[in-house]
Amino acid sequence: MDRSSILLLSTAYLPPIEYFYYLVNNNAVVIEYYETYPKQTYRNRCEIYSANGKLTLTIPVVKTNGNHTMTKDVEISYANNWQKTHWRAIESAYNGSPFFMFYRDLLSPFYERNYKYLVDYNNELLELLLKQLKLEVSIGTTEKYEKQVFNTIDMRELIHPKRTSKIRGNEMNIYTQVFENKCGFLPNLSIIDLLFNEGNFSKDFLLRIATDSQI
């Protein structure tokens, strides 16, 4: 994979490991702001490993212009206390992991203060995660929507909850998960699953991940 290429991604809430695999392999990343906001994607949801298996956490949003709302204009709804629900779920899932106590104070403020726009919330979380993973990546945003892009790796719709991930859980690319004795190894969960379980070794894991095909 050519690290000099530009990677075009959607915004994402605590993105899956696959998202960071591509970040590891690209220096320059652009986040799509001007698309019409789609439903049921990682833009406002993440997946963690709970005591009962995979658990989806979804940020409620307000589409200010209905179905024509651009991603940059999507607002976070605080009609219910989703932050408290998400943080409790994260604590319950990872309190027993090796590195949760190391990172908890860095993440907890995101569940205490309010953000108006989803993209701002996601971007600040992403910057924090990149710093903890020691990944040097230049992050930019689009200035307009383009259906087809050139000289760019377009991953806007390829990293999706309903698509089969390129990230495989095999004997070379697994790590210890808190509840794997109940449900086995679950691949491609939110990056926090990797970070809480592997800590400083998370970047090494991302670098050695096998994929079904190269971009």
C-alpha cells in the first residue's frame, strides 16, 4: 500500500479496528463532510465486547435538514442521557481489561461535556486515539461532495457494519479479549477494544494485521 496516497474516510464514532488499519498505512487522510448523511453506519455507532457478546452503542442525532442533511450539519441529540448509558457500558465491558484504568480518564470527559455537531465530537475523539496509538496522520476535511474521486483511496462506504470486514481473526491476528471465554474472539470491534486490551502494543497489532486483499 502506498503511504503517499490520500485516504478518504467517513467520520466515525470510536471507529472499528479496520478504520485504523488504513490509517496506519496512509499519511494523509480526508474526512467526508459534504455527503448526504446516511443511516446505520459507523458515523454515529460503535461496537464493543460486552459480557453478553457484541454490543452496539449509537449516538442519537438530529438531521437539521431532514433526509437532505449533510454530515457536517448533523447535530447530536441530548434528549436522553446517552452519554451516561455509553460510559456505563464501556466501564462494564472493560473495567477488567489490562489498560482500561490507564485510558479511562482520557476518554471519560467525552461523556461529560456536550458537543453540538457529530463531526466535531468524532474528530476530537479520533485525534485523541491517534495520539495514544502514536500514529502520525494528517487529517483534513472535504470542501465539497464528489461522487468519484481521483488519486484518492475512497473508503467512505467500504468500512460499514453491514459489509464483511477485511480484518480477520486468525491465530496470527488475535489478542486477548475480556469475555472471549464466553463468545470467542470477536474481530474488528471498536478501536477501544484493542486499546484497552493491548495498550502500548496496539500499534504493533495494527501493523501486522492480515487482510483478505490489498487496496
